[in-house]
Amino acid sequence: MAKRTNRGAWGLVGVMAVVVLGGGWLLFVRLKPYWRARYYGRGADLHGTVLAGAQLTGVDLIGANLRGADLQNASLTYAYLWRVDLRAADLTGADLTNAWLCWADLGHADLRRANLSNAVLYGSTIRGSIPIGLTGARYDASTRWPDNFDPQRHGAVLVK
């Protein structure tokens, strides 16, 4: 009888090991894009990646391809997003406070509830939905906004 109990215990250990290792693999797959963005972001190809809720404060994503990426509720405060492709990216609820979005392409990005307060938007293209927070955001004459949108009325500051 002791052998059966022992076999049953080892069987349970085996099943648990498979579950733990499988879960660990899934965690790695989920974290890999985050690590690439966080530590190797400059010029990285992150198109279509899921970075929802990621804490990317101060990350250097200069020249990165984030086209179609899921950045819902991500924290990108003080992030460097120069010449970044964010076309069709989901930035719903993202915090881009004090981010540098110079010459970034946000064409048709979903910016609903996004906060771009005090962000720098020189030369960027913003099409599609409008962020809720533009207070203190700086832009220049080369920044492109949606038709019939007045950024100054929403708190953005034109820098000449």
C-alpha cells in the first residue's frame, strides 16, 4: 500500500511541475516584450506587442517600432519616444506625462483617456482620437493635429 501512495505523490509532483514550468514559460513569453522595451528599447521592433499596464517610466524608445502595440494604461512618463512609429497603437489610458514624442507618428493611435500633460510633441503627427490631458504639452508649427482640432483650447502650448 505504501508504494501506491508513493506513486500517487510522485504523480502529483509531476503534474505540479508541469503546471509550474508551463506557467513560468507563459510568464517569460509575456515579459519578453517588456524587457526588450525596458532595456533594449532604442530602435527595437516592438510592433504588435502587448505592453498593457507596463511601467516604462523614463524608457528610451527612440526610433522604436510600436505600430499596433497594445500600450493600454502603460506608464510612459518621462519616456523618450523620438521618431517612434505608434500608428494604430492602443494608448487608451496611457500616462505620457512629460514624455518626449518628437517627430513621432501617432496616426490613428487610440489616445482616449491618455494623458499627454507637459509632453513635448514637436513635429509629431496626431490623428484619430484626442487625449484627455494636453495641459502644458508643447508643440511646434510642424506638429499635425486632427482636422478642426484646436490644441491651445485643450491646454497645449505652441512654441515658436
